[in-house]
Amino acid sequence: MSAEISRRSLLRAAGLAAGAVAIPSALGACGDGAKSGVGNAGAQLAPWPTYKPAKIPAPDLAGNASGLQHGYTKYPANLGTATSGVPGDGSKVRAVVITYGTPPAPKETNKFLQAINAALGINLELTVIPDADYQAKMATLMAGDDLPDLINFGGGYVLPREAEFVASKFADLSEHLSGDAVLAYPNLASIPGYAWKGMGRIKGRIMGVPVERPATGSLLYVNRQLWQGAGLADKAVSDGWTKAEFFAGAKALSKDRRYALGASKAGFFGFQVHCGAFGAPNLWKVENGAFTPTYATEEFKQALLFMRDLQSAGAYYPDAMTVSQVDAKTQFAGQTTASITDGFGAYQTLIPAAKGAYDVVPALPYQGGASGAKQWASRGIFGYTVIKKAPAERVKMLLRVLDFLSASFGTKEYELLHHGVEGTHFTRNSSGAPVQTETWTGGENRVNLPVGYLGDAPAVLYYAGVTPAQITAMHSFERKTEAGLVYNPAFGLTSDAASRSEAGIKKAITDALVAFVSGRSTVSDWDNAVKKYLADGGSKMAEEYAKEYAAAN
């Protein structure tokens, strides 16, 4: 089978003009939120898929069903198979995903793409949209009529009227996935319940397939040697630390054109890490059934004040809010910055990028306040993949494709998807573990060909190029922070007001956050921004989330 990767093809087809930022006017056809409704309160709820864990090799470091990952310090000696036959029917399948890498090589020379395409049995036309362009390009795509077969909504972004768009244009998968029906797709059945609930229902229906991620949310990765130079590495990694110790260390490290804190415009100064450290709610707080946005809490404000002090002390990389996450990783790899905020799975690229020059380790949350030293939990998913409305047989074929992409660790399918073709993308060391070749590290890999954002196995702690000691350190971090994970009670809930307005008012409040931390606004300005957030839709979202929460619980 052949396949095609093209940014230009779909951008032309959908009219994705550079710089397009308009909220899609065509979504008016989905109906006014108040009339159409995307919420679940009062709707008949499709049962969640039956969970049937896949048979995987016995782990060296045990996980659990709540999100603590299984850890493997060595590669399985014997690989199983997770599928039977070729899932596709030979037809062309168009798909859209976000990318954090560089454009992949074309199909004519990309052996990784060729191998995946042959294994899936489809003619894949994959369009990748860079992280920096995602919101603008997706807004224009959603306004058009030329939709791909598969779209992954992910990367932490909230798109205007996303739920309405999905309900209007994409297949209801409930009959295929609800209850025991999912057992026809064994790898999808092995996706844990927290991922399905994190994705949530729309109008009571299951509208997508989640791409699972571990329970731990964004965290602070540190260069152990640099922080050890400030006398804090042991506290950061093993003992825990106070905000005073964190501040002193960050200030001491920020000199001679080196900065303690790396950041990017997508991460807003790494606020999730600092707000967790101060005990702020994870985006929403529920108390006696009532919802309050974290922005309106005193803990959140105290975290911002501390971040502002860090910024004033020169601890952040200058102009951090113009830096992409890809560039922020480059700065961390080059030791221009001594830390970076990123998702838990980023260890797979951050550790090898250090090339042994320093140790990359996750830092425990510091004690920011009386209720602090907490870690915000993730939604349990990177995102979710939807299937365009089509005849039932085509929907089933596309679900088989997603099932293949979700093959579990310890299988031949997983090895192909995560390591490539033996002899081309990897060789084996004396213990049988994959060792990446220059073809893989040079760009022909799953970062630049991000099919893993369409479907992926439940994550485990193992990655080629990451040592057993580093795997153990990541697993230890998960265990130490598991009990203190702070979950967002709105995960998986659907709100008409959020679908209509959250993208816009979220941008306004994060713009206010950046202005405050950067020293361009006052406490009064922040308070006014919060009042505007509530007036522009935050209060309405709180009301609707409360109803949804009551219906779901």
C-alpha cells in the first residue's frame, strides 16, 4: 500500500490559510448551544466500554488500574501478537493530527511510513499540523465541508464549539464500543476506564476513542547536575523542598546566560506545576456540588505572585512566551535552561536528548503553602480520535485500524509502531532490546510521523535509550505523588457554555496570567480579569458542570 503525508494537501483542500484565526462560522449549522445541547444531564447514557486488560509481560515495577504505570527495566524476550490479519480494506484514509516534530520524509523514501501503511492495509494520507498552528488551522478545517476520515482532538487545546462539531459531523460509536461490544476490538477494550471517562460523552453518547496517558499531569523535569550545584537536587528528587528553597536555587542558577526555568508560550510559565505546589484546584473545584474555577481561588493567586517573583528574579528564560515547546526542549537539552515543564511521557525524548551529559529527573512538587506540594493529575488522555460519519462497515474498518494502533506493549505490533523496522530503524543489543539507528534518530520516527496520536497503547514505563535506573526514578516519582494527585472534577463532563465560549475566555484569562507574571499588570488587573472570565461564561460553565457532575455521580 502507498501512503501520503501532506501538510499542504489538506490545508489547500480545507482552505487553511496562514494566520486564519476565526471561530468557524459554519458551526452555526450545528445549532445554538442552548437549543441543540451537548450535555449529558437528562440524556440516556451509553454504558462505558467493558474493560478487559491485555495480556502483557510481567512488569519489573508494578502499576495499577488507577494510572500508576507498569515499569520495565528490560525489554521482553518474547513478543506476542495483538491482532489477526490486516485491519484495512485497501482504501484511502485521510487523517489529521497535531505534531511536535519536523515534517516527515515523503512516502517514497520513508520506510517507517511504508511499513506502518502495509501493516494497516490502507492508503494513509496523514496531515500533520504543527503545535504552534493547531488552533488556527483546526478552526478553519472545522468551518469547511471537506473533512478527513479521522481527526484527533488533543494536545491540551480547547477548540470553539468542539463538542457541537463532533456531535454534528462524526459517527456515534456507542453501538460499536459500549459495554461488551468493544470486545470485538480487544486493544480498545484494554484502554482503562479513566481514559474513557476523561474523554467523556457527548449527548450521552460515545463519540471517540481516547488516546490514553498516565494519571500524572505536567511536571518539572530538572537537570540533576545543575540543581545539585545549587545544593537542591536531593531535595527536588527525594526529600521534597520548600518554596524558599526552590526560589533560592532558581535564582542562584540563573546567571551567565543560563536560566533555571525553561518555559514556552504553550505552557504559560509552567503554571500547572506552581499552582499544584500551592494547592490550587486543578482548573475546577467542586464543593457541596458547586463548581468554582481555579482562577478565582486564593491559592491560584498566590501561585501567580510567586511566579511573578521568579520572573522578576530572572529565573525564567527571557522571552519565554515567544518560545515553542519544541524550542524549549532544545534549550533544555543544550543546558541553557536547567528545567522544563512537560507532560509525563516527555521523559522518552528528554532523557535521550541529554546524550548522557546530565541526568534528567522529575522534581517533586515544592511546598508552596499549607495545602500545597501537590501534583495536578492529567485528564488521563492525550486526546481522542473521532471517525467521520460513514456506512457501518467503513466505521468498523476504521475502528480496526485504531485497534491496531492501540496494540499493547510486548507485542510485535507495538514494536513496529514504537521502534520501527528491525535492521532499518533499530538493531538489538545483547539482551534483545531495540537500539535506535541513525535512520530513526535522524528523523524517520514516531515523533515526526505521529500516528500514535490517532491511537496508542496504554502507556508503560519503557523506552529504548532510557536506562533501568531512569525507569526506576520515573516510577518512584509516580508512586510518591500518586496519593497527592489533584484531579479536575470537570474531566469528562460536557457543558454547552464551555463548547461555545471556553476557548475564547480561556485565552483571555491566560493572556491576563502572562501579563501579570511578566510584570505588565497589577493584582487589581488580575482580579478584574477573573471577574470578566466569570461574567463571559465561567459562571455559566460552573452551573452546567454542577448539573453534569450530579447526573454522572
